[in-house]
Amino acid sequence: MLAVTLLLLAASPSGAAAEARHGVEAQVAAWNRGDLETALETYCAEPRMTWVTRGGVTRGYDEFAAGMRQDFADRTLMGRYEAELLETRSLGRRSALVVLRWSITRDGRRLMGGVSTQIWERCRGRLRITLEHAS
């Protein structure tokens, strides 16, 4: 099993920020186990889920998840996910902002990575990502 690497630089967040931080930790752990479906559970599985990249905006969880399942159809394609939390901030009791530096490597080569800004909001009983901008 691949080890999880997550550097927590933000001061001990509480409330929604702490819950979001734990969500990032769970996502990284699931990804590195090759468990894409569990990693996807950190996203809000509703039409309000928004994914923003330099390629444009994807609205809705179904389209986003389908793209992830296509790109990472086999666990060997997933590689190793590393995340370094740069900022976590509660935006009230029901939402949080997370900024992280991320990378995915496979066979010692960086496949992709950059900085991501995430909005975590209550969705289906727990805090989940409702908007992510990855660059």
C-alpha cells in the first residue's frame, strides 16, 4: 500500500475547516489505495458540484465523476497523490475554504499537479467539495 503524504501547514483549524482538512486526508488515503470511488465521495454528488481548470468549467457531479472514471479507469493509472495544505478557513459552521498544492506522480514522474482552491459545503449530511479550481 502506498503511504499517504499530507503536510499540514495551517494552524490547527476547528469546525468546518477541521472537517474539510479531514476530508482531504481521507481523499488522499483513498486515492493512494487505488480506491477512486471512495476518493470521489469527497465531492458533492449533486448538480451544484463545479470543477474549474484551465480547460474550462464542468458543472455537475455526474459529468465530473465520469471524466475521472475514464481518466483513471485502472488503479495503476492513478499513481500517488500528494497534497500540502496551504490554507484552511471556516466560512461559517457549514462551509470551509481549502487551498492546497497537489501532485500526482507515477513511476517517479510527475503526471500533473498545481494549486487547488476548494469550497467545502454541507452536502448529503457531511462536508464535501462543491467547487474546485485546479491549476
